Amino acid sequence: LEFTATAVEADKNESKKNQTIVYKYDIKRLLNDKYGKKVKVLALPGEVQKPKGKKEEISDIEKYKLQTFFLVHLLKKKALNSDVKCRDLKPIGFVKVKNEIEFSKKVEKYIKEELAKDTSSLQLILEKAKTEDTETTNLIFEMFEKDYNSDLSKIQDAISDIAKTSILLHSKSDKNIKKQFDDIQRNNVEVVIFIDMLNEGIDIPNIYTMVVINDTPSDFKTSV
């Protein structure tokens, strides 16, 4: 008996094609039963065509995703701090990088060293937040105006403080990184960049934000 969120129902997978699904509760039913809801953040365009082979550089679209991710993370942090019952709860964000360790190192470098200084990407996202009328975009821009006095440098400092504590977790990570992840509820790490290690079986209740980088092209554009 297996409990999984990724049951294979098509015959193309030889190892699982004979499985019998005894109970299925899909996302559509979850939404219909009001246990979850669709959340719109920002309408980011998809990449026209993903280049074949290993990816060399982080695209502008992925930089926009990461900027949006950190803004939503700040928003979640603010919400927890405003609730007396949740002030001791730390928001955790996951950055999932598909398949490539070397590319994930470039994502880590961008997050730790460049993201907070990438003014043009941040400005673009804040401009979109200002013009798009959704619950999340309104909250993002309200936070920027009221909490940071519409000052880019102040919100960049806040992003930098979080970004610098990020860790990159993968199968070849050293013991120190793995220990930092194991102790994540007791240390200052708020963002985990990972590859194929945390897809299932993770019992961390305070994961509030997730972004997928190096994703496969599809018609589903929302990746934050």
C-alpha cells in the first residue's frame, strides 16, 4: 500500500502501470471542497522556447520569478509577525531547481550575491504589482509603500538579509548544509534551494512560498 501525490495512471510507466488506485482525492476536489483556493500572484510570461541541453545562465523570466518569490516571502513574514499566535513561527521558502546541480549553483549565487542588487528586475515586478488588481499584488504594493516608504533600497536590504542565509541542498551537499536543513526550525535559514530531494515526505508545516526554476515549458505559466 502506497500513499503518494504522484500516482502514475498511464501505461507508459512500466514499473507502475499495474498499480491499483484504491482512493483518489485530486486538486479539483480539494478546491471544490473549500480546503484550498487558487492564488494569483503575478502574470509572468513563459519563456518562448527553452534551449536544448544544459542551461548556462539564469533567464530574465527566472529572475522575475525569484524577485516575486522574495516579495511574497516578505509578505508572509509580515503576516506572521502581525499575528500574536504566530510571531514565533518562521516562514520558510523553497526554490526548486530542476535536474542540474551546476545550474542550481548559479541560482544560489544569484540569490545570495545579485538578487537584492538587481534593481531593474525588482522595479519591473513592483510596477506589475501596482497595475495588476489581485489580492496578492495589492498586498505587495501596499507593503512596499507603507513598510518600506516606497524606497527600493530598504526593501532590497530586507531581501538581502534573507537571501544571504539561503542554503543549497542536493544529494552531494556536505554535512554542514544537511545539518542546517535538519535544524531549519532552530536556525536563521529561511530559504532552501534544492534539487529532487524534497519532492515528497516533507513534514515542515511553515513552508509558505515555493518557486520552480528551470521548469519544463508548458501552458501553465504560474510557477510561484
